[in-house]
Amino acid sequence: MFKKFKNIAVIGSQWGDEGKGKIVDLLSKDADYVVRFQGGDNAGHTVSINGVRVAFHSVPSGIIHENTINVLGNGVVLNPSRLLKEISYLKQHSLMRGKLRISERAHVITTHHIELDRRSPISNKIGTTGHGIGYAYVDKVGRRGIRVIDLLEQGKDEDIKRLEEYICDTSALLQEGLEENKKILFEGAQGTMLDIDFGTYPFVTSSTTTVGGLFSGAGVRVRDLFVLGVAKGYVTRVGNGPLPTELKDELGKLLRRRGNEFGATTGRPRRCGWLDLVALKYAASVNGLDGLALLKLDVLSGFEEVKVAVAYKVDDERIMRFPSSIKILERVNPEYKVFPGWGDIRGIDSYEALPKEVKDYIEFVEDFTKVKVILIGNGPNRKDIIYKPT
Ligand code: GDP
Ligand code: IMO
Ligand code: MG
């Protein structure tokens, strides 16, 4: 299905942790380059192979595939010592099979950034990962940051010297690749609702997580690009900030338990709620999504009814467009459409074989968002994916 598209962007369409790692793993076997273009080791992308889970933080999830060149683009922020630890873990487990390349223009996260992130009241209010991401970007934009090339030229930092074999001009590398008709897979981190411009500001991360970040964060003008949004059949959020469909009751706890919703980076419990189609439709429009991967539908198995938010109500007003105002977002009451639940769907390997209730649910998501669902997740493992015929 994807063979006809040269380049693909995998973009989180909710509040992060949608299952991007699993989708990148699936698609990277056909990719020449797998590229991270924003964020840093705040990301935690899980790939599950035969029950063995690996969480990637800085290294692109495509590294498991032998023929891939995995790029940390200029738009990422990089913690050299944590990256070295990740590389050594991957090598130890024979998972570093592809090549790694690091942009000399990427900015470096220092211990000072991490200290600031851990101590600052703003970080505490947002509930950041504490990895210094925001403060590294603050210094970058403030024109006092330090880039990989600068640190290398200073010649004093042992960690950056150990990474030297991977460092190059990745923008030039990718441009050459495009000239040779190579396929690039862009691995977005975080999600649309955490985007610095389009997310629930100030409860966001400090980078452009939406598709627009790709041009500046990788330094390439990609032409033939399929934008694939990743979403779960429900929503989760780690940290603070509005989550209109949050379930603060037993149902929310059940979703967390069944979906194993604990952060891959910090281990924090994720807040859980019903699928928010107002937010998903907004993500579809901001990113111009060409298709959706709708994952974790197995987690909803066994619920008597499954709800999806189709509008928000504030006072007497009915809102259909995701609001910019945090004050409004904190007061909205979702209006739900209720679907009958479904039984166990694990192990099903074709769209036709899915229960009618699941198909009705998926088709409603398509009609509402005006985006076709092309991949369906029914389990954590690599093989637990169903292609929906288009
Ligand atoms: P990412 O940050 O977007 O890569 O997502 P995370 O890895 O942080 O969280 C997604 C979690 O859901 C991981 O533990 C995946 O293994 C798991 N997962 C992905 N797809 C499915 C699915 O269809 N069903 C179930 N049960 N788990 C899934
Ligand atoms: P992946 O790529 C979910 C959240 C943090 C916090 C906010 C800002 O695995 O989907 P930061 O440390 O970035 O300054 O924190 O963003 N956050 C994520 N939530 N998934 C992620 O990444 C996240 N990366 C950051 O919890 O609320
Ligand atoms: Mg994650």
C-alpha cells in the first residue's frame, strides 16, 4: 500500500504515545532513511517484537532494520551522554542494525538545561519529562545555544568525541538521498496537541510536532509525502493540561490498566479518556492527514459501551472546532456518541473478520474526520496490525 508513496511522515495526532514506534517499525522495512526532526529524549517509542519491548528515546525506531540510515535531524535536541547509553543498550541487545547519523546542527542539551527543567515552577506546572528539552530550545531560539558542531570543535567534551563517527551534515545527506529516489520515513515525536503552536499552550512541549516541523527540522524539501496520523481508540495524556474527555473514575483506571498506560520515558501513569473526535478532526486539518492508523482497539474490548466525543458544550454553546482558549478548554463538557461495545479482537488479521461494532466505529471516525483509516491496531506486537482495504 505504501510502496506507491516515496516518503511518509508518521505524526502523533493526540497527546503523544499514540503508538508511533509500532507504526515506524512496520513501515521502516521499506524505508531507506528514518528521520527524527524534532524533540529529544522526552520521547519514548515502544516496539514490541514477540513480547519483547524496546523503548527508543533519541534513536529513530527504524534502527532495528538493517538497511536503514537513521537520522537525528537538525531540529532535534540532543543529550550526548544519554544518547551514548541508548546506543550501548541497543548494541548490547543486537538491535543497532541500521546506520546512525547525527546532524552537526542539532542543539545540545546540557546538565544546566536539565537542572533548570527539574527546578523551574513552569516545568512543574506543565509536568515536563525533566529532560531539559524546553530549556535547550530556549537557548537555541535565544541564540546562545551550543550545537553539536560547536561542541565538537571545542574538543573538550568526551561524549561528543565518542559520537563523532555518526556526526555529519544530515540535511545534505537527505538531499542526496532524494536525488537518488530514496524513500524517507519521518518519525514524529510527541503529538499534535503538544505542538508549540497548535497544542494546548502552555501545556505543550517546545517543538513543532505537527507536519510543518519536518521541513525545518530535517532540512529537506520533500515533494511526494504521505502524512499518516497515528491515534488510539481513546486518548491519554501524561503531565498536566486540558484533556476534555478525561475519565477520572474507575473506567479511566480500567483503560489505564488494560492499555498498560504508563509512560515509556518517565513511568508516570497516563491520564485516560474516551476518543475525542473534536481534537482528532483538528489534528487532521492542522496536519493535512492523508490517512490514519487507529490503534489499541483491543483495549476497548469488553466495554459495554464505547463513547466518542463529537462536540463540546460550554454554557449554552455547542463547539465543533477545537478551541484555542485554555480557559474554555478547561470548562468544556464533551457531547458523546455512544457505540455498543465489542468482544475480543486480538488475533484477527483481516478487516472483514472484525466484528460489525468495530467496523461501524471505524467508519464513524472516518466520516467525522474525513480521513480514511488505513491501519488498525489490535495488540501490542508487531504482527497485531490490520490493513483496511481502501
Ligand atoms: P509512541 O510514543 O507513540 O511510540 O507510543 P508509546 O510506545 O509511548 O505507547 C504506545 C504503547 O501502546 C506501546 O506500549 C505499544 O507497544 C502499545 N501498542 C501499540 N499499538 C497497540 C495496539 O494496537 N494494541 C495494544 N494493546 N497496544 C498497542
Ligand atoms: P512520545 O514521542 C507523551 C509531555 C510531557 C509534558 C509536556 C512537556 O513518546 O509520544 P517536555 O519534557 O517535552 O518539555 O514536556 O509534554 N510529553 C509527552 N507526552 N508522549 C511524549 O512523547 C511526550 N514528550 C513530552 O509529559 O506534559
Ligand atoms: Mg511514547
